[in-house]
Amino acid sequence: MLLNGKWTQDWQPVQATDAKGGFVRQVSGFRSWVTPDGGAGPTGEAGFKAEAGRYHLYVALICPWASRTLIARKLKGLEDVVSVSVVEPALTDQGWRFGDDPGTGPDLLNGATYLHEIYTKADPDYTGRATVPVLWDKTRGTIVNNESAEIVRMFNAGFGELARADIDLCPADLRAGIDALNKRIYPRLNNGVYRAGFATTQLAYEEAFRDVFGMLDELEAWLAGTGPFLFGDRFTETDIRLFVTLVRFDVAYYGLFKCNLRRLADYPSLSAYLLRVLDVPGVRETVNIDHIKRGYYSIKALNPTGIVPLGPDVPGLDPVARRLAEAAGPPAQARGGQYR
């Protein structure tokens, strides 16, 4: 992490734990809002007026929090309003890095090599982790916000006439229900898988494990009685928040994060829901299973060898394992039984 603007150690997934040895996630440090007139939002300071071409989004395709913002940006038609940089999927000893990996690119805006340089450009004395997403203001040369939930709401309502008006991810009549369900899903599932994967004691792991599958069971029943989305016919930010966790579940959380009681594929309603969300125009193109696997399996604390599994196939997405197998040619048995 950064300490008074200086990188202090090799990247580690766990920076803080609670009394039980449970994973504690850092609170986002930049909390201003883009608004149609530049007035102050619910937190932070004023001065960030919605303008085309003024803002830039830094993301990682592995990251569910960053993927929330990419989906909201896409659905609200802000691709030509807010530009994007994608970091490499594999985490380095200095965290997220810019490069020329497929689907990524260099930081042409600020010329940074590592994301933590963006943080110290905004605040030379910054202390904390350099996380994605980051919403950057090109005019003022600073970070507006690095809290994904707030960036999603900014993209939904903060850009005024620059955004699509026919899609509302947080309609007023559903706001109370959206807030209530978000508050249940986040600690038990969205962050619950991380609490399980990064737990430092058996007690903390088992508590998180029960939360994860208790929430999945609850959502399976919820979706069996409603649909096609969590609030009926209307696709909301809560669907985005749930989807980004579900699409990573069998690929990373089931095995690497020890959330292995059941696969998502074992939940009929959740599996069907995942396919429906993928079919929402614009969502599928924000998902990169190759980046997700390479990113999670680059975490040395969880996978010291760095070996990335070929599977599993994710229904509705490019069958990575099959594609790789076909590219490799005939199976080993057809080559005399010798693996190469």
C-alpha cells in the first residue's frame, strides 16, 4: 500500500483484519461526485460538473467493483462521454500495472506505469491501497471518486442530458428496496466471498462461508418467485451488483476462495438469471473470463505457483477451456500418452 505517498511493500491482498481474523476492506478515500451543475454531491466537495470528455475511468476487467462501473457506463450510453483505461489482469508486486496485454493498454492520459502513481498524482501524501475503479477529472487533474457504488449512481444520474434517459438503474419508487437489498447482498455475498478467501482464521472463514451460501440460497428463492430481474421487469443497479459476483463465482470463488459447498451451476434460478443478465445489451462485452481467471490466480498468497486452470466453461460466455483444448491439438493419449 501507499504510506504518505510512498509504496511500502509488495502487494498483499489482506491489509487489515478484525478481532476474529476476518478480512477488512479499506474504505474508499476519494468521495466527490460528478453532478449536472457541478454542485456538491452527498459526499465530498463541489466543482465536478458533468461535461463530455472531462472524465476518465481506470478499471481492471478482473475486478467486480470496477466491472460495476463499466456496465453502468455502457447502459447509460456514456462511452463517448467518459473515456476508459484498462490495467493488466495479473497483479504485480506494486499492484495494478498498465501495459499492452490483450484488452489493456498504456496510460496515455497520465503516463503512469502503476495505478498507485495515479493516486499520488491526486494526493502526493496519500495513504491507503490503490484500488480500481478510479474516476479521474482531466480538468482538475485529480481523482473524483474511487467508490464503485457511488460511481454507478453518478453514471446513472450525475451526467444529466449526456446520459441515456430511458434507462434508470435506481428509480425513485424502488430506491428503498434497492438500498435494502444492496445492504444484504454486499456483506454476505459481494464481500462475503472475499471474507472467505482472505480469512486468516478458521472461525472467520466459516462465518463468511455460511454468509455466502445463506445469501445464495436466499437469492435462489427470491428469483424463483420473481423475475426476470431482482425487481421484476426493471433492471437496476442491484442486478449489476449481484451479476458481477455471480459471473466470477465458479471461475474463481468456488475453488480459489474456498467457497465450494455448491457451484453457481447448482442453482437453477441463479444460473438462468445469469444468462438473462448477459443478454442485456451491453453487459456481455464488459466480461472477460480470461482476465478474471488470470487476475485472481495471480494472487500469490492464494496461488503461489501462478498456474491458471483451463476451466470451467461459463454458460453463455466464450468456452475458454474448449477453445484452448482445440488450439492445443489432439489430446495427449493420441500422441502416445505423453504429456508435453
